Amino acid sequence: MTHILALIDGSVYTHSVCDHAAWAARQYGGDVELLHVLSQKKFGSLPSDLSGAIGLGARSTLLADLASHDAATARLAKERGRAILDAAQSRLEEKGFTDVSLALRHGEIAETLTKRAGDLVIMGKRGEGADFDRLHLGSNLERVVRSVNRPVLVASRAFKPIETAVFAFDDGVSARKALASLTTNPMTDRLKIIVLTIGAEGSEHAGAAQKAADSLVAAGYKAETRIRQGHAEKVITEEVESSGADLLIMGAYGHSRIRSMIIGSTTTSMIRSCLIPLLLFR
């Protein structure tokens, strides 16, 4: 059974994360843990450096007021977090999933996830404080992908049925890990998977892509290969759009041009251009 950790933060992605968690639970027969992390940076204490011209008596009074404010802020944050988790649980239960647990934790998301057991992490592309006018991606996303040694499903803003996936395959360690996961623990709904690699017909990469497709077919998927040349980001985006794919699967750290897509600003550009969920393996 797969243990799924779904990160719920109260943003517009919350419903989508729940829906993607329900999809993943159906595919892998897993349970879902809804996790809300209270960031110390967001709900932390007000500045307490009161040195300078403030008198001792005034400083003591202000410290007492700040402590009271901090306590009230922490209490409200917890109540809000519980309400967010309860609403997310209700959404999953409405879809027929009752094997759902709730967790409310303090800390930062990446650090919290490295300490928790789980087989799959699901989170939104943007957090509660993201700038949607600029399509700003949540700052936690890259930190989670870098630090959490498990697959991460990055949910799009709205869920839609997933029937076709593009698998950006470079035959690197992470890509082979993704292939092993797909074949040894196959999804209940065997998707149509387009194994896309960048290279020339007859090249070593093309041969590896065909072997990957053969392995997927043996596991029950409908798989085919596409061999393309060009810049990785442009080629993958075009393939996702032309094939009408509902999911992009790829290794988070490879050893070819695809690697640059998960490091720095190219990641942001890739997620913006695809506008579909990504299943990332590291």
C-alpha cells in the first residue's frame, strides 16, 4: 500500500491537491495523510529587539503585549490549520475515501517532509502567498524536490482526468527510477505513455527509450516512443501540447540537457508552459 502525503495550505490549489490525492490513492491503493505545516516565518514572533530609547518600564509592558500577541496568533493559526484540514478531509470523503489522516505541524515544509514517512508527496505548484499575476511559483517547490527523496506529484491548478502522459526519458538515474516505479508498482489505470527522448533515430538514447517503452507495455501500459531533436524544454512542451497529455513524468535530476529543467529558472518556465501536473522522481 502507498502512503500519500498531501500538502494542504489553504491556497487555491487545495482542492486540486485533494483531487490529485484521490486520483493517486485510486491508482496505487494507498491511504492519504493530509499535512498542513505552520511556518514559523509566517506566524512567528514580532521583533523583540527593544533596545534603544525605550524605557525599562515601557519595554517590559511591550514585551508582555508581544507575548500575548504571539500566543493569540499561534492559536488562530492552529485553528485555521485544523479548519483547512477538516475541509480537505470532507472533500476526500465526498469522493468515497475514508482512509484519511490529518497532521498539523510547525516548521518549514521541506524540513518537515524529510522527517516524515511516505511514498508519494503531492503539493500545488504555487503556495498561498504566490503572485498569480506573475505566475510566481511557490518557493517551497524546488526545495521539496531537491530535499525529499521520493516522488513528488506537482498538482496543476485544477484537476482533470489523467489518461495520457509524456515521459521525458533521458536514461539517467532518476529516469530509470521513474521507469522502475511505473513498472514494479503500476497504476491501476494503465495510462497511454509517450516515452519522449531527445536525440537522433538509431542513437543510444533512442534505443534506451524503446526498451523503456517495451517495459511499460509489458507492465500493461499503452506505450510508444517519440524521438525528437532540439532544446529539451521546447521539445517537451511541444510534445505535451500536441499529444494533449494530462501528466508529465520525468526525473528530477538527470545527466543530460533535461537536468537543467529542474534547476533554476528553467523549472519555472517548464511548469508555466505545460500547465499540467508533473510527476517528478529524484
